[in-house]
Amino acid sequence: MFDIGLQEIVLIFVIALIVYGPKDLPELGRKVGRYIFMFKRMINDVKRQMDAELYEYTEPIKTEMEKISIEASASSKPQSDVTQEAPASEASKAVSPAPETSAAVNPAAPTSESRHNDA
């Protein structure tokens, strides 16, 4: 917390021993312990209140983001299916020959004009 090493703790203990004496040192230790405990409890209470307030404000945002994410993933799936099906259908169109429905499509087929000329 304060990054106090062993040497600093020993120095503080020696100074407290000299200033307060061995008779009052245990009482001083209890008081310091109580104040540290109270300080930690106050810090934890403030932290808990801040977390509760943040949760109150962030939870609706999180749920809305999850809904948007679900909607986006649901709407992106059909688009990916369409893009995957489109090349397959285009490939099948390119492979299959077009049906011959008239003589204009097939130039080798005899027309009515060529039949009249042959006769």
C-alpha cells in the first residue's frame, strides 16, 4: 500500500519506543490498529457505493449492447448465406447450356427463307 520495507518499519518502531516508552507502546499500537481498520472500512464502503452507482448506470448500457450484438449477428447470418449461395447459382448458370428456343439463336438451323430458296 505505502511500499514500506522492513527497515522503515523497524525505524518507526524504534522511534515510537523512544518517544512513548515500553509502557504506553501497546496502547499506541492498539489505537493505530483501530484507525487503520476504520480507514480500510471507510475506503471499502466508498468503493462499494461507487460500484453500486456504476452498476446502476452501466447495466442498462450493457444489456442494450448485448441486444444490438445479438441483432447484428442474427442479421449478418442471412447475408453471409446469400453471398455463399450467389456464386454457386451463378456457376450453375454458366455451366448449364441455354435452351434453344428459336432458329435465331442457332444460326445453323434452316429458316423459312432458306427453305423457299431451296425449292
